[in-house]
Amino acid sequence: MKTLKRWPLRAVLSTLGLALLGLFLLWISGASGTRAEIGAKPLNNEKSKTVNTSSLSLSAPAGEPMKPALPDEGRFKLAGENERLRLYVDPATAHFKVESRTSSRIWRSYPNPEHWESETIAGTWRNNLLSPIMAEYIDASSSKSQSKLTNWMEEGSVQEGFELFDGGFRITFQFARTGFAVPIEVRLHKDYVETKVLDEGIAEGALSLLNLKLYPMFGAEPSVGQEGYLFIPDGPGALVTFKEEPGTQDKPLYREPLYGPDAAFYNEPTARNEVKMPVFGIKSGEQAFLAVITGGDAYAKLFAAPAGSLGVSNWAAAEWQYRIKFFQSTNGQGTEGFYTFSEQRFKTPERSIRYYPLEAEAGDYVGMAAKYRTYLTESFGLARIEPKKAEIPMYIDVIGADLREGFLWDDYIVGTTTDQASAMLARFHSLGIANMTVHYGGWQRWGYSSFGGLFPVDSRIGGNSGMKEFIEQAHKLQAAVYLEANYSLNNSGRGGFWSRNDGLRNMAGTLQTVHNRVSREDIPLVSPLYGEQEGNADMEEYRALGADGILFAGGIGSGLSTDYNSRYRAGRDEVAASQQSLIGKSRSELGGASVVDGSFYALKGGASHLHRLTDDYSYDLFIDEAVPFAQIALHGLVTYSSDWVNVDAGSREDFLRGIEYGAYPSFVFTAAESGDFKNAYTIWYYSMHAADWEEEAARLYRRYNEALGAVQGQYIIGHRSLAPGVKETIYEGGHTVIVNYNAEPYQGEGFAVPAEDFIVKRGEEGA
Amino acid sequence: MQRTLRLTIAVLTALSVLLTLAFAFVLAPGKASAGVSYETYYKDQFGQLFRMQSAYRPSGVLGDTIRIPDPNNPGETIRSPLNKPQDLFVDEEDQIYIADTGNNRIVHLDEKGSLIRILEVPDSPLNGPQGIFVHGNGDIYIADTGNHRIVRLDRDGKLVRVFERPQSKLIPDSFKYDPIKLVVDKRGFLYIATLGGYQGLLQLDTEGRFQSFFGSNKAAFSVTDAVKRLLYTREMYAREISKLPGSITSVDIGTDGFIYTVTKEVDRAQIKKLNIAGLDQLAVKNEQTGKKEERSFGEYSWALADGSLPQLNDAAVDGDGNITVVDTKLNIVSQYDSNGNLLFFWGGQPGGGTAKRGVVTMPSAVETNSQGTLLILDSENHMIQTYRLSEFGAIVHKANSLTQDGRYGESEPLWREVARQNAYYSPALLGLAKAAYQKGEFQRAEELFREAGWAQGYSDSFWQTRLLWFQNQFGLLMNAALVLLGLHLLWRRLRRRIPASLKDRLAVWRRLPTFLKELGHVSALIRRPIDGFQAIRYEGKAGIASSMILFLLAIGSYGVMSSGTNFVFHPESIVSASVFPGLARFAGIWFGFVVCHYLVSSLKQGEGRFRDVFYGSAYSLFPFLLLGLPLTLISNAMTLNESAIFLFLENGLYVWVALLFFWQAQGIHNYSVGEAAINILLSIVTMAVCAVLLFIIYSLTSELWHFIYSVYQEVTIR
């Protein structure tokens, strides 16, 4: 009965669908000529020669649908060449390979043919792995449809519009069935190959593109007994070693948005560290590569699949995001509604990845980090640090004040007045802490939990004049003072902020808030561009107080959220640019800019210190260990500190990790007794009384100096495990720090490391 | 009135406790600390949560790389992962035994996790074994659940004995013999937890003869049950399956011979520490009532729990007697000391698909070894996660075991270090307070007990300091009393001699503004309340100004009472600092009564006008001012020993207010006692009706608004 009823409708629909598809194909074949031109347009300075695809005598000649297969090794053509590398491309599949001229090692954009026979995965995923490009899409016309995966090869697409130019090639991938057209470009540079998706030329049919992975199998290798690992930017950097047998875990995957979740969209809860660095890499035996996402990074997710999860290869790729679902509320509170996708795609000028092939000695995570460091100096303009003093800096975060619920109105809890802060610094100085940087937080009116309209300094802790005096005092001790500021939240309404006008909104127009469970308050997020204006306006005030810089907390330089507030509309990349501009202003006008939980894009803005840089990974069982990739890339360029010693980072292990990673110690202190902040709205830290910690701080400081004082401006050039729990960090000039985490002493060749301790071997220059 | 007030206070307390439970999960840079994939919390006396440094840190994963000889390929080995393992045992040498239920075997690992052997008992194969126990003499006992038996193997894995279902008249026929967990005591007696066995642990002797049911739980009995028993027929009531006592899910034995049971699906005494007589050692005396009470175990917070309640699955006891329990529902690990006081808890819902180090998805068993390492068996990810005590946790354990032994002096420096590292950790304050009390530093003990929120300790030390104070000040106090007496006598003598003219001049009250004179009417209400109220109605003895002043003073006094009373009597004052909600409720109820009372009385031939009701009701509140304020002051000089006096006075206050309202109805409306009673009753009913109506109107209008808004949104967006 049921089937009978439904039959006619289905038949009609499918006929209609087929007809539409036919029409669509007709239209595409007509339009393809113009499409190829779109890709060709911007490059008039090169002699581009369109390759006549039919003349290449392909297995799938022009007009014939493609069958998913590995590229024919005999068909590769040289597309570019320099003194180090050669780029070959197969015009039929648009797959490429990079060859090192010195060693003849090859990096492929497709699965290693040697092991393809052992590939067990079937279905769409098998084709996904073969295809140079795969996509996820959804039929937006129906609210019930699910997202689907597809790839260029599987759809029986026709290769067309392939074009070689000097140093690379370009092609527009036309998806025959789903109708997407994605122009891309691959180009060989001095020591890397760059792939680009050209967003301008993307076309869609009836379906909505969600995300793309371009050349997902670049450098991928199965585990066949060789030493190797996936390098993913989890925490300071983490390794997933190649394993021939899957672990106990069922097909683990790593998929994380770059620079953290976006308040305007749905975010998958993964309980992982936010990704702070736009990098990934694979090492397999003697060869490796580092991939740096250089353009469109704000719209990328990092995707990594260890062997056995999706195919037998270990692979990693950037997943370019075009649409992310968001919550469309249908009631006033924003509590009811549904998830949907926007009509508009995310647009960014270009989405590019640089693949740096690395080999031999440089083919490991240290080599990757060194390459990234070179990238940071060349592209971000970072320069080597000139150490101010022979001693390392110690970071003291001072809490001015906070609020808590009171008898009739909120109680103002004074943590540290400016006078007390002066006394605190003098005390630390007398204990031998010669180089201090103070981050003063909670100084604004009504203290730490009062956001927005920061100036003037609250009179109850000393006011502007007190702060000015404190900074002068600090400068006499050659200590730097940064004022902590959060330009991402506003609950005070000060500074003319009105959440209706100036708050961050998602696409549905719902104001986004952060909930404080202690004060039971929803605090509006500020439109990033409004926040930037506010920060810029405050700059003069900071300068008048003599501050050495701003410590950006609450997301600036750390995370990105899209804003659909029509007054301040900004995409993730625009938000990043605005944050960079504010950070840059602090750097140029005040002298410095620190970022809490900093992402690496903050460095482009000019961040001079990454505060409390994560030094541990997210503990996924399929991830094997954390490595100090971020620290190796940063040491000598930008300072970074480890987490607060007095808030659960004070164990022996944490101390040793700080030494191993070359991080500087940090504390959070008040002059007030530790118990005073009980039930405060934001400051929940349970032990902040400076006097309780001063001796320990002085002792730690001496030990840190022993290890790191001499190499403040040096790069880390080596890092390895000498034995389980024994790590060696080598700096330029041979200064070596060996850390032993074990409960037993470690005996090396000609040296011994006491249990749970470290030793320093001076370099030739230092000795 | 008193009832309603009391009730609202109770509701308020409950609410505020609920709200404060979510404490400390703050928006501040919320990154998990280094080395740890979860957050650790402490919950204090008042249910407030405090995030703290990790007490345990994840230290490794065991049992995930088991390999056995390949049966098809001699000489080769193949992976043989665990399959839904249900129990774990760590012997005296720290070797590990796993009941690998899904694979019908026992896996024996060494202390580092390398495979020693696999026990399958080929002569009589196991079938879904869920429990394992290894006796000090090396005998291995297996709860072979699928075969409905206990198997005893010798040290080498040879079958020694099978314990089938024991034969005894004392075992009901309905009893199902599906052993899931067991322990064996020094004598070789078996304590067996059976599936659904609500009778308690089955105790067998070495020969497998039935001894008794041990440590059974009590059936919960609530008010609804009482009603049901009254109304239901015998058959209907018998069908209420939930009335069975909770069945024991797990059993453990401590080195000291105590037997620990864990029971799911009960909300109290989830853990029991049973002595040889089967008495629970974890029940504590209630501070207020003095009765022994069962406590609730298994910590949670609203933020971590997501609305569900704990389901404890297994407990482990370490050398110090600290009890660690795992929760299958909320994935929270809670640790208590040997008296059942919380030390810390950690964990929470594992996020996002992939298993993480330190986060157990489905904890089926927990054990500790001689190093103090915790081992938690994950039956979903088929492995053991291990946790080692952090440096902070180690100091807490050491200090706490000294305190438990009564060695307060020795524990003091350790507790001081704990308090230095965490000022919000009450056990440290408590430890220091006990040490101070023992040393006779009562004032310091008093402060520390107060900070820790421990009423009995505070009360005891305060009693001591008060005693000392009285002893020291005795002379002064006596002198002061004598002087006062002398002055009084002098006044009485002098008063008679003052000439009338001077008396007139001294009588300042005649020249006072009217409203102050009206305030004086309170004294009439004390002496002859009904006449007093009548005077308000017919003689205009009260005015708007005086009534408002009285009302404000009363509400102020109520505020002072609720926040200023000694915390041993009003513990809730510590939790909620703000008095605004309380005051708003007070004012709301009062005004609601005024309006409803007037409405009802105007229908019931009451003679009072609205303003009379208003004045009268304001005047009826004066005991708050007169009695409440002094009582609040005095409460701070009282200890728990005098709680009877305090409660008498406090209740007296509410009774007095209630009576005043009653007399007010009589006096103002000229009612008889019966009329007044009916009137008051109707007023309260009217108040309730009004409240419901207001609520309905509010929710309907907001619903309507939301509906219109949603339709608009749906139309414009979809």
C-alpha cells in the first residue's frame, strides 16, 4: 500500500533529477572553457602554456570519465625545477611528486604505490585516498539531509583545464556529479612546494560545499617497520608514532580547528588543547616534511589519521572549511532552534600550504621546528632576542582585586595595592631575583571580573597615580610592568559599550556570552573590531602610566571568533588581522606585547612574549608523546613561560619540563593572604600569597638560571631522549641541558644526572 | 507565618546549595593543568566545590598489549586484548590479576604490566568470570559467574575446589546464585556478592557451608511508601520491586580485616565499612541531632554530572585505609579517608570520541598497590589506567593518617604545608585546628574550625575561650553587676523625690513628633495586644510613617538575623553571602498577606480598612526588632551546648509574630477567635491562589511572546 502510494512521486522525482543532471552536465561542458580561464587570469607575468590534454594520450582521454586509480608513473612531466628540488606532475590525475636532487628521495601527493596493494579500505574512502581532492558537502535544500563525502575521481569527472606554467601547474577540479569546481595551483619554490586553493574561482551547483582536503595523502606512508611518526600541533607539538598494529583504540582521528573554537559556530567537543600552530608533518624513515599553512589558516582544521584509521597509511592534511553549522535560534532567549549552514561560503584570498621536504638529519621534529623557525624569521620578521640581562626573566602575575557576592552588594577584595606590589618586587629583588616581568591583572575599576572601560586604575588599589609610581619603582629595579587587559568581554557597560550594538553575534543574530558560574552572570562577548577600537583608544593611557606593554588575556592573540554583528562584521581572518594590529600597536607604542595562551598568528602581529605556553599534549592514547616543537621554534626569538608554579604546576616533573623546554617560570601572586579570594567571581586560585612562596620562587629561579641563563638568545638545535625519561636539549654553541625525570640517577658517557634533576654541559664557547 | 517562613528558608537554603555546587568552574583561563587530563575538586561541609591541584596524576596504561601464542601459527604470537574485563586484583607483590570476563579467562600480569600467565582452567572452563580474589596464601578464587560457582585454584592454577550453591534452609528458594565479586578473609571464609542478591553478602566457610548473609542493606522507606502501604492492597505493595534493599555490587577487604561493600542505586551508604559483626563504621553522628546517620558517597557536581546521579561500581582500600571509589555513570573517582571523609575527587565525562590518558570511559574495578598507585580497569577501552599520587596528594595522605591516629602535633607541619599550597582545602584547616585545640590554643582553634566550617569543633573551642574569658573577667563582671544594682536602687529612691514639674519637663515624649509617639504604641501591643490593635483601628494610634519605619526595621532585623547569627546554628549563612533574595521574599510574603488578608476580611464583615490592615501587619513584625536583634547578638556568644536555648528563643520569636498576626485580625476587624482563625486560614489560601495565578499569568504571557517570536523567526529564516 505504502509503496504503491509513494511510487509515482519517486518516479517523477528521479526523472526530474536525471533531467536536471543532464542539463547540468550540458551546462558544465559549455562553461568549462571559461572556467579554465578564471584560473589562468592572475598570472600574466608567466608564460603559461595550456597543455592540450588530448595530446598527452591518457588512459582517460578528454571527455572520458575518470576511473579512480593511482597515477601512471610513466606519465609524470617535469613541472618545475630548482637547485634542490624537482616537481613532477601527472596531468591526468593532477597528482604530483617532489624529488630531492641530492638524494633522489621522492615525496608523493598520492599513496605510495609500493604499498597500495596492501590497502584494505574499500568504498568511497578508497577513492578519497586516491583522489587529489576530496570534499564534504550537504544538500541545503532539505533540512534533514546529512553531509556526504565525495572526491573528484569517484564522480567520474573529466580531466580538463590542466595547465602547466613555469615552476608549477594549475587545474580546476570539476566534480562531475556534485557540480563543484575548485581551481587550485601547485608551485615549486626554493625549498618548498606550495599548494593553493583559489577561493575566488570556486563554483557550486545546487549542493553546498562544507570542506575540502587538497592532496590529503601528501607524504603519507603506511607503517612497515620503518621509524616514523605523524607530527601534529597538539600542545607544544605531539608525535603519533607509526605502528604496524592498531592500538586498543578503534580508529582514532585527530580533527581540530586551527586557533580554537569559534563562538559563532558549532564546535565539536573534543577535550583537546586548542591548536596554536598552523603546522603538521610526517616523518617516515630518512625522509620527512613539514607543512606550514600560510594562507587561509584561520579557516583550516587539522586532520590526521594514523595507520589503520582511514586506510593503511599514516596521513595528515589541512581540511579547508567553507561552511560550519551554527545554531539558528527561533526564540528570544536563543534556547530553541536548530543547527543549519549558512548560504555564504567562508571566503579568504587564498588557502595555501607550504610543504617543506626534509631529509636525513633534518628529517625529524627538530628539523621541522628549525624549518618553522626559519619561516617565522623570514615571513613574520622575527629577530633574535638580545637578552637584557645575564639572568632569565621571571614572570610574576600580580592580581589587583576581584569581586565576590556580598551582604547587600558585591564585596571588593583587594589582592595587591600598587604600594604592596612595589614592596613585593623589592622583596623579590633582595632575594636575588634579578630580572622580573610583572603582569598586573585586575587593576581596572571593580577588579578582575569587571570587564570593559578599563581606565582609570581603581582608586582602592592606588589609582592611576599609584600605578604610575609602582611602574617607576619597578623600572628602578629594571623590572618590566605589563598591564593585563581583556578586550573580549564587557559586563560593565563602561566605555559606551552596549551589548545590543557592540556585542559579538552569530549568523542568527544571537548575542554570544560567556557564563560565569560563580557570579551566575552571562557576560557578553565584545565584537572583535569594537574591542580593537577600545584597545587603541586606551593606548595613550597605558603610555601615560609608563607601562611596558599589555598582557592580552581573554582571547586576543589566542583564539578567533567570527562576528556577524552588522556594525562590526568580521570573518576569522579579519579578526586575526584586527588582533594583530592591536598587538602590534602595543609592541610599537609601549615596547612589548604579551599574550596568554598565545597562538602563533599573534607573532605576526608582534607579540614579544607567549605567556603560560602549553607544554603538554591532550593525552589522547593514540598520541605517543609531546615534543617541544613550539619551544624549539621559539627559543631565541620570543620568550615563553611555563604555567604558574603555585597553581598545580609546581611538581618536580613540571619544574623539570620547564628546564627541558627552555621555558621561564611564572607565578600568580597577591599581597593578600591566600584565603582572601575564597568564592571570588573569577580568581579561584587557592594559593597566591607571595610571602608563602618567595623562598621557593628564589630557589627555583636560581636553578632555572643555571640551566637557561646563558642561552636566552640561542636557538635550540637538538632535542632527543637519551633513555626513557632522560631528555637532552642542545643549544647553539653546544650548551646542553640533560634532564632526568626518573627516580633513579642516569649514568651517561662521562656524565651522570641525579634522580629527578638536571645537569648542564657548557658548550665549547662557554667553557 | 512561622511555618511559611521556615519553609521558605529551607527552600532558599536548598536552592543556594544547588547553585553554589557549581562553584569554582570559572570562566578564567580554564586550561587543564600540566600533566593531567582532568580537574580535581574538593567539596566542603556546605557543598561548595573548590578546584584544587591534582592529587593523582595519570602514570600509565597497562594490559593493552597482551600477546598470546598464535594457535594457528606456532612460534608466533598474536594480540589478545582484554574483552569487557570486570574485576581487578592486586596481590601483596603488586602483581595484577584481571577477570577478563569476555574472554573467559584470568590474566595475570606482573607489577609493570607484562604478562605472566593466562588462567583458563582447562579441566573445567570458566564462563564469564566477573570476580577475582587472590588469598595471602596464594590461592586464587574466581567468581565464575556464567557457571554459577566459585572456583578455587592453587598457586599454580590447579583446580582445588568448586563452591556450588550452598544448601541451607536459611537461603530462600528465590535466591539466585550468580557470584560476581568475592573476598576471602584470613580464616578462609568467603564473602560473595551475588547478582541482585539483596540479602547481602553470602558468607561461606572454608568447606563451602552457608554461614550467614552479611552486611545486608536496609530498604529505603519514604513518605510516599508510607502512603502506599496505607492505601495499597498487600499484593500491590508486594509488587513494588523498588522496595527491595540495594544489592551489593562489589566487595573488598582491607588489611585490617574490615569488609567494604559498594552498593549501586541507593542514595546513602553506597560504601560500607563493615566490622566482623557486620556494623557499618562509616555512619557518623549528626552534629545537630546527635543520631548516627548514614552518609552519601560518590561525589559529583552539576557541571560534571549533567543531571544524573552517581552509580558507584567498585571501591579499593589502600594501606592507610583510604577508600577510593569509581563511578560508572559520571566517571568520577572519589577518595575518602578511613572515616569516610572526602579527600578529593576528579574526573568527568570523557569528551570527544578518543580515549585519553587518565580518563576512564567505563570503570569496572579499582585497586591500589603497595606503592599507593591506583589502578582503574576500563571495561570499554580494555585496559588499566594507573595513577600515582602527586606530591601534594602524598602530603595530604601522610598528614591525614597522622591526624586519624590522633598524632595532631606531628601532623601540624604537614597540614601547614598543605594549607600553604591550598588555602581552601578544609581538611588542612581542620587538621591545624585539631592540633591547636590539643595544644590548648583555643582562640586559634576556634578561628580555624570556623574557617573550615566545622560547627562542633568551633563550638568546643569557643566554649573553652568563653570559659577562660569569664574566669579572667569574673572580678570585673561582678563589680559591674554590683554597680548596676546600686544605680538601680538609687534611681528607685530618687524617682519618688523628683517634683512633678520636673517630671513634666523630663517627659520628653510629649513633645516628640507624632510618628515617634506612634512607635511607642508597640509597648501597648506587648502588654494588651488585642486592645492595642483595636486602638490602631479606632483610635488612630498608628500612622503610615511609623508603620513603614517598623516594617523597614523589622525587615532589616530579619536580614541581620539571617546573616549575623552564629554559623553553628545557621550554617547556610556561610554559603550565601547575599541577603537580598531573603529580604525580597520576606517583603513579598508580607505584602501578599496584607493584600489577601484585607480582601478576605472585607468579604467577611471585617471592620478594618486597608490602611488598618497595613499598619497592623507592620506592627505585628516588631518582635523581629525586639527579640531578633538581641538573639542574633547573643547567638554569637553561644555554643552548640546552648542550642536548646537558642532554638527556644528563635521559635518563640516566630510564635509571637504568628500570635500577633492573629490578634491583629481579632483587634482590627473586631473578630471572635473563630472568625479570626477562619480569616487567617482563608488569607493564606488566597495568598497561595494569588501566587499560582501570578505564576500562570507570567508564564502564559512569556510563552505567548516566545511563540510569536518563534513563528516570526521560522517564517523569516527557514
